[in-house]
Amino acid sequence: MTLLIETAVELGLISSLTVLALFLSYAMLNICDLSTDGCFTLGAAAGAVVAISGHPYLSILAALLAGCASGFITAFLQTKMGIDSLLSGIIVNTALFSINIAIMGNSSLLNMNKTVTVFTLLKDALSESLLAGKQTLIIAFIAVALVLIFLNVFLRTRLGIAIRATGNNPAMVKSSSINPTIMITIGLCLSGAFCALSGCLLAQSQKSVNIDIGQGMLTISLASLLIGNIFSSSASSIRVRSICAVIGTIIFRLVYTFALRLNMPAYMLKLVSSIIVIIAIAGPYLKKNYPLYRRKIEGRKAC
């Protein structure tokens, strides 16, 4: 059971990078980037190909750059081509399926069992220490910590504040001589980079890349973000909200693990994800309107 919880925390930390990407694009910029699934796979594929070629550290950079490129194209379609933000994400996500296959050498699966990755390098370094076997947890924790620090510092800079203002009121930002096109582009590029980094780390930790590795990541990330919102509020600081997003991801993975322990069929896990999203979204609304429902029920009983 301890091993299952540790695995859930590891996956939660790695997945939380995608949640932080969604935190930036959805919570800050008010844009729901539907290219998340494809961008996640893009990072996994780009990182895997570079790692297989013998450059484990450069694989991280390759994934970040690939994610930036994905975010840039999504922003370009939205800001310069006049395509709706949701439709832009769908178009990029669809195109990335073919691009990811091409990156993977016209294959839908890459095996990395004999590949040196950042995880295997750290595993060898920790082989004789008390932290032996904890390389996935350590790297995932470091990656999340660095992204959290970056977000909390960046979103307090003049550029970060301009990005947040663009999400709140684009018309006001435009009248303040701030170019919303540039703000959206920078925001989506950073969001894509975090998402691709998440895919890269997951692929290297699992020693394989499947073309469907990113399937459902948008749903999982949205559910995790909404679960995290339960522990914070819109008035909370960026630091609190971003940390709560990570906590929400870990909680989601623990629930996922619990569902697996109930011997639930694999095909039912997508339904579990959807139910969690419904609860996370509808929960605050139902809680707010509970007194009204209660009065209606009591009124009917009185009649």
C-alpha cells in the first residue's frame, strides 16, 4: 500500500506540471487550451528521441522548446488568424497527432528500456545512499518546486501582471497601451513548455512513449485544478493557489489509485475522471445553493 501511495505521489507531482500549465493559461489568461493532450505527448516524444540519441539533459530542453512552439502556434491561430481560442486548441491538438508520429519515426511506440535518462543518472548516483530508489520522487519534486518558484516570481513582475490583467480584462489592457497579443503568446508559450516538460518526465520515468500517453490529460488537469481550488479562493495569493493546484493533483492521483485498488476495469477510469470533474465543478455551486434547495424541500413537506 505504501508503494502505491508513493507511486501516486510521484505521478501527481509529474502531472502537476501540466496542471500548473493550465493554471497559467486557464486561471491567469482565462484561455482553456485544448491542445494540452497533444502538447503533453509532444514533450514526451521530443524528449524521448533526444534521450535515445544519447543526450538525457538536452531532452529536457528539447521538450521545453517543443512545448513553446506548440503554445506559440496556438496563440498565433488565436491572435493573428482570428480563430476562436477553443477551436485553435482543437486544431493544434489534431495536428500534433501527426507531428508526434513523425517525431517518433513513424512509430506509435518508443521503447526506452536501454536509454540513459535523467532518472537513471540520478538512480546510479543514489545507489549507495538512503535515498536509493527515490529518484523519480526527487526529480519530480525538484521540477515542480522550480516551476512554482518561477511562476510566483514571474507573475509578480510587470510582464506577469500584464498577463494576469489580459486574462481579467483584455479591453482595458489594450487601452493601457499593452499589447494583448504579445501577452497571450508569452502565456501560452510558457504553458506549453510546462505541459511538454510534464510529458517528457513521465515518459522517461516510465521508460516508454506511446502516442496515447497524453490522452485525457486535459480532463485530469482540469479536475486537479478544480480540486485545488477547493482549498483556496480567487482572493488567495498566487503562491497559495499554485501550491493548492499541486495538492489537488496529488489528491486526484490518490483517488485514482484507490479506484484501481477496487479492481475497477481500466475502461472505467475515464468515467471516474469525468465524475471527479463534475463533483469539483458542481460542488461549490450546490453548496452555495443548498439553503435554497433545503427551503424548497421543507416548503413542499409543509404543503
